Amino acid sequence: MSDAAPAPGSPAATDATMRAVVYDAPRSLTVREVPRPVAGPGEVVVDVDLAGVCGTDLHLHEGGFFAAFPLTPGHEATGTVRAVGAGVTHVEPGQRVAVDNASACGRCPECSRGNHLFCEHFHSLGVNAPGGFAESLLSPAHKVYPADDLPPEVAVLAEPLACAVHGMDVLGLRPGADVLVVGAGTTGLLLAQLLLHGGAGRVTVAAPTRFKLDLATAYGIDRVVEVTRDAAETARTLRDLQPGGFDVTVDVTGAASVVETLPWLTATNGTVFVYGMCREDARIPLSPYDVFRRQLTVKGSFAQVDCLDRSLALLRSGRVRTDGLVTHRFGLSEYAQALETLRSDPTSLKVLLEPGR
């Protein structure tokens, strides 16, 4: 954090402190006063209007996903520019923006090979740097995108949709593929729409919650299947539905028990796509002979970097719909309740924090 003064035209930093969610260690959080960030050269301070609570935040709560403590989480944020540092010209104070949490250094061996997502110095707001569960956040300027034309409830979904965009890049979907998506949370519904518009011959979404499946139908998904939360029973139901298997099977639940069933549901020469984030210590049995004999491909998709511009383009086009995804809103002081809602309330999809409340 720099002590440089805000650029000309930026609001004076009249309040030096702000409220933020702060973890001192895994599972140890408070909402307290912290110094408000100040924009140095090439930086932007954003007053957070809305920040999405994500399944990743449940992992961070437990200390997983390369969390760095002390930590203010929140990697899905939209807000209003409070101040800009020297050299920043593409946004200005008072402008509504979406923030891309992920930055690569551009200089390490992985970056030099084009693998920016695996940067040795990967900088991720809300993961290993202060994020959006605060009244203000500090971002590199090149990761702040104008979003005046989008409602905040739409702009806040730019980061999770960017992850789905990266997932499509990794998957390399063959046109006409028959695709199964297991899970219908926010991520599943966003990814399913990209699959639908990205060349799939048919998309099937399987999940245990009726209202989420109804949303999938409203978004144009070809077929929905209501299943139980028992992975083995779900697999039998889907296998009976399509004995020959699916060209692509996708897990967005993050449940290892679901991932374990996917090869059985995948057609010969098909692809198993691990999109949901399982526990770091999870392990599943896999038959190497089955992978060999049926030429199965197993792919994973980790987060995103440099995909937010395409995500915003999809939101602006209306091709990816978000109506109905936001189900709960909480103030900053209610973060623990927001986290528990995401964890255990079957009526929740996208849970938002409103730091200004």
C-alpha cells in the first residue's frame, strides 16, 4: 500500500479507516476498523458496493486455497471508484467498475511461458491480498473495468463468469457434444449457459434443488434432471437416462464422491471435467485401464486470469442471463451469517455482501 496522495480530482481521504472482515487465522474472523487503502501510482481505490460470497470463501475460512493471513476475503467485487493514483486514466472517481481480483507478475518462469494463471507471484484480492469484504479495496489499475452500463447485481457476477470463461478455454468443447453438468449452483448455471452457447449439441443439468433446475430451464438448458444428494444414486439415475454415457461430464459441486462417478457416466473417447473445487485432501479411486482402454480425457479448471473483459462482454450482450441468481444479501457485520447461508441453506444461490450497510 502506497502513501501517495490521490490523483487530482480524486476525493480527499477524509476517513482514514474503514470496516472490513479480517481473519487473523483460519476460522477466526472479526469485523473491525482497519486503515483505508490509498492509491499509489497505477492503483485504484474502489468503494465496494457489492461483493459475492463464493464456495472458495468456505475453503478460505478453513485456511485452504493458498490463503495468506491476516486476510480480508472477497474476490468478487463491484463498486465505485474512490480515488486513482498517478498514471491512471481509463477510470475516474465516481465511476462504477468491476474488479478482476487476479494478477500475474509477467516476469516469472511460468509467466514467460504464457502460464499466467500459475504465476509464481500470483496476486489474488481476497485470497492472498485484501479483498472486497470491506468498505474499500485497493486494486492494480489494469484490473479495474468500467461497468457503468451494468446494474451492480449483474456486474458483481463478472468474476464468477470469468472463471466459467476460463473453463471453456480449458475444455475446448467439440461442437455437437452431449454434455452433462452435475450441480446447479451459481457457477453451474453460468457454465451451463456458456456450454449451451458454445457449441454443445445438448446440455443436461442434474441437481437436487427444484428451483435451481427451474432457473436452468428458464435459461434455455435442454434437459434438467432432479436427483438426490447421494452421489451413487445420482449416478445410477443418470446412467439409466443415458446408457451410452455423455461426451463431456462436468462436476461443479466440488464433491469428490460426485467426481468419482463421472468416468462411469462418460462415453468412450469422452472428457471428465473437474470444475468444482474439492477439498485439498480429497482422494478418489480411478481405473487407469479404463482411462487407457476408453481413451478418456480428464481435465481441470482452476480460477481465471485475464478473462474479465470477455465475461463483461457476455453480460452486456445478455447472452448469459443472471436474473434469479442473487438470493440473499447481508451487511458486512453479518458475514458469518452469510457464510453459513451459503454453506447450509438450500434456498441460496449467489449470496452478496453490501459493505455500505
